[in-house]
Amino acid sequence: MTDHPGDLLPVGAHALSADPRLAAAVRDFGSTYGYDYFDDAAVARTLAEHRAALRRLGRGGLVWAGSLAAAVGIVWLVWAATRTPDNMAVAVAPPAAVLVLALAAFVQVNLQGRRGLRHPFLEGYRHVLAAALAHDAPVAFVPAWLTGRGGAQLDVAPLPSYAAPAGAPSTREGTAPVGPPPKPAEVEEYERIAEHGGWHDEAGWTLVVAGAVGVGYAVAEDLPAAYASVLLVGLGILTWIAGHRLGRRQQELSRAARRYLDELTRSQAAGAPVHELSPPLRKLLDTRL
């Protein structure tokens, strides 16, 4: 494995082999699907290849063609409908056909994506992750792309159900040759503030506009009391400043968080367990994958 945090695996080979019952299940999955899921380097490489293939599909020519056709079809349809033609059906038929072609392109992309997610290696790896979770192995994250999760938070290819055998021993993390690196204070601060941004620009702009409208109303109607709305302008500017400072601090702390992900990657390669990442770290990792 490299030092790049993108090589961080959901679960390492040492964690998979620490519990004999889990190790046996992983070997069975490997035998069934024809892959060695204990080979961290091969698993990382193959996951990266499939992830890249799915991203190329989602950004490929068929998607661009479908998007262009959809835009043209909608504009054409609105234009045709507003002309109030004598025969509406004849006027809207061509743009409707363009929209059907756009829909067909999107459906084709979706089908290709689903077929890609059903690759034997990915099918087997989803079983591996399900078994690891059932045996309480330290799983750092479940890649959203691996389950085909979309904007509605629905999984196209969810992890299969798996029940650990009764009486199965839990993963013996104490047998790991090394432990995970301690989390620096800067990373903990990053986790606390990473979700607080994103609203300052909108709020600041809204306050400034509201204040400007109030001042304009005061001038137009000669209402001295309405001049108090200028305070909204000041509040909007202060909101912008606070957001800028928060964003700058987040950027500074994100560098420490990325270094921490690097350390997690190296420690996982050395056999240390990597426990579930917090949502801010998971989001940061997604930007590097």
C-alpha cells in the first residue's frame, strides 16, 4: 500500500484474520468468488479500478449526451407549447421524442452501473464487509459507491444480510502487532467544526439584501424608523466575516486531518485495526477517493 489516504481499506487483512470464524467465512467467500480478500494490496488496487470505472461511466459521453438532449428537449417543448399551435400533438411530438432519447440514455447508464456493481469481486467484497460487521471486526467505513448509494440514500447493491454463528468469538484486537495512531487534538477540533460551515454566505447575503431593501424603503417612504434596517447590513457583513474565519480554520485543520488519514493508512498496512471513521473524516476521505 502507498501512503496515500485513498488506499485506506474498509477493513484490513489482519482484522479479517483475527477472528477464526470470520477468517473462515472470508476464505469461503474468496473460494466462491475467486479472489483473495486477505491480500490488502490486491484488494485496494481492484477496488480502485472498479471505483474509477464507475466514475468514468457517471461522467462519460452517454451522460453528457443525455443531459444535452434533456435540456434541448425541455426548451423545445416549452417553446412549442407557448406558440399555441393548431395541432398541439404534432408540435410537441419532436421535443417529446428528444426527451425519450434522453431518458433512454440515463436508463442505459443506470443499467451499466448496476451491472458494474454486480461484478463478482464486488459481490464477494460486500459479503466480506457484511461478515466483518457481524463479527464486530473494526470496519472503518463502507464505501458509498460500493453499495451504489444515490442522493436518496438508497443502496442499489446493499450489503447482504449475514448472521455470525452463535457463540462466535469476537475479534481479538489485542493481538494486532501495532495499535492505531492516537487522534491529534487538531483532528478532534476538525471533527467538531467541519459540519458548521456552508450557511454563512447564504445568511450573510440574505441579511445584506434585507437591510438594503429596508433602507431603500426608508428613503422612498421617508420613514426614519426604517433606517434601523441598516443594522441588518452590518449583521450580514459580520456573518460573512465569521464564515470566512471558520472556513480558514477548517482548511488549516483539514491538513492535520489528512495527515491523520495517512497515518491510519500506514498503521492499517502494518496490521493495526482502524475503527469506524467519523462523518467529517469519512467525507474528507471521499474527496480523496
